[in-house]
Amino acid sequence: MNSPIQIGAYSLENNLMLAPMAGVTDRPFRQMCKQMGAGLVVSEMLSSNPKVWHTEKSKMRMDHTGEHGVRSVQIAGSDPNLMAEAAQFNVNNGAQIIDINMGCPAKKVNKKMAGSALLQYPEIVEEILDAVVNSVDVPVTLKIRTGWDTDNRNGVQIAKLAQQYNIQSLAVHGRTKACMYKGNAEYDTIRAIKRAVEIPVIANGDITTPEKAKYVLQHTNADGLMIGRGAQGNPWIFREILHYLEHGERLPEPELTEQCTVMLEHVSNVHKFYGGISGVRIARKHVGWYIAKYDQGRSFREHFNGIDDAAEQLDALEMFYSRLHKKLVSSVA
Ligand SMILES: Cc1cc2nc3c(=O)[nH]c(=O)nc-3n(C[C@H](O)[C@H](O)[C@H](O)COP(=O)(O)O)c2cc1C
């Protein structure tokens, strides 16, 4: 990666970003990914419908207390005026960058003709970009897919609109809306988009290893990379990619003791953030990702999912890692 991406007044520490993922990139996870080297983390999307801003779920998504680094908040919707109001609302609430979601294929979002469904209607895209960019003083970024189906990969057209309307960086997921998450992401369209515009382009989709990161950068010539699922239960991926890109060799896997420490910190932050049974429930999902790579993970997960108490969850996790460690030591001896 060349020079650090500049988004308005913000010069990122590096050009690796955590993708916005509803139900995943909450404050504790964003915090952990930042700690592990992500140059920018993006919040879970917030609806532009003001009627839902007061729900518990939205309130949690809007909570940036104590968050380090630049706060990028994603908004989703299709009505330009509501999107502009949502942008203002979130800036007043601490957002330093507003990211517009035109990448999400979820039915719930698309039913309201938002997310990647908008790619089919460039005139509405224009209205939204215009309204949002002109409603706030902070930089606005955009996240798109390559098009709405494989016969209509209009990412270049949308990217040119983004540039025209002063969007400060563009993240592109290498699938169309119709592809959902099927098949493999393709990077030719991202390369074509990068060639067509001067604003920073961030490549996204299926980047799960340092080698893949290097390949995608070289193939697309993108200015940065955005990582989503590859970071679930694996926040180390950011420092691993950074190291590989800089030194051309892989960092060793984090030691079990570090894995355990990081996961305990993450899980206890989830407990503190959500509190009560919500914290315990949400922790289960993340723990499932952390331990999936271990043979013993499946049976432990069944046991773990039966635990309803935060402190007991932490004890069980410590025990799990201590057993793994003992096994590792005895296999080396
Ligand atoms: C559980 C989940 C939730 C997601 N939520 C959002 C979202 O809120 N906004 C958005 O723009 N994209 C969302 N995405 C898409 C991701 O940001 C990303 O573009 C996609 O997962 C491809 O990147 P990856 O292969 O690195 O995961 C979501 C993806 C997943 C798996």
C-alpha cells in the first residue's frame, strides 16, 4: 500500500479497514480490531428511519463512549432527506465520518430499497450522495457492490458519481447484489473502478489471509483493503496482513496465551457493554468464531452455550485454553 489514505482531515494510520457488519462490529469488536492494527473501523449500519433511533438496538449501535481513533458511522436508507437527517443526527452524536451503505444485500434492508438495491437506480444514488454530502461538515464515504447482478456491473458508473459528489473514499465489495455471498468475490471490476476514479478505492471481499491481501492489492491497485468475515474471531488478521505487506513473510500464529488474553478481554468488554443476558448471548457468537479452528471447539461450544452467567463464561474459556495449552506442551515434550 502506498501512502496512508486521507479521508477529509483524517490521515489513517494504515490502509486496512474493518468492514461494517451488522450484529458483529459493535463497539467492543471495533475496539479490539483497532488494537490489533486496523487503520479504520466502521460501525454497524444505522437506519435512516428516525422512528427506530430510540430502540435499544440503535442506541447500542450509536454508543461511541471511550472509542479510540476516528469514528466512522454507517447509515442506510433510500430517502435522500432522511439520509441527510440521519447523517446530521450521527455527526451530532460523535460521528467523524459518515459512510453510506449501498453494499448490503440483506432482504430486510433491500425491501425498503436501500443498500445495494440502490445501485439499480443511479438517479436516486445521485440524490442521496448530494443530500448527505451537503448536510454535514464531516467527510462522507460510500460502500458499494460491483453492481446489482452479473449482467449489470455498473460499479464504474456509480464510482464516477461518487467522485462527482465529493465522496472521500469508496469501498467496493467484489460481488453483485444478486450474488449475495455466493461464489467468490471478483476483483476485475474493482480494478476497473480504481482506474476510473481518483478518490481512494478500498477493495473488499474474501480477504482472509495475508497472501490474499497482497494479491488483491496487486490485482486491483486499490488504495486500501477492507476486511469483514476474516476478522471474526481473528482480530489478529490486521497486524498479520500489515506485517506480511511490509516484510514479505508471515507472522507466527499468536501464542495460545495471547489468544486467550485477547478473547477474554473482548468477551468481558462484550459483557460490560451489553450487560446481563444480552452480553452473555452476544459473547457466545464471538467465542464460537474464536474457537472454531480447534478440534475441541465444537464440543466446548455446546457446553459454553449452556452457560448463562458472565463470570462462568470467562472461567470456562480460561479452562478451555489452559487445556489446549497443556495438550500442546505434552505433544511437544
Ligand atoms: C454478518 C454480516 C453483516 C453485514 N452487515 C453489513 C452492514 O451493516 N453494512 C454493510 O455495508 N455491509 C455489511 N456486510 C457486508 C460486509 O461489510 C462485507 O462487504 C462483506 O462481508 C464482504 O467482505 P468479507 O468477505 O471480508 O466478509 C455484512 C456482512 C456480514 C457477514
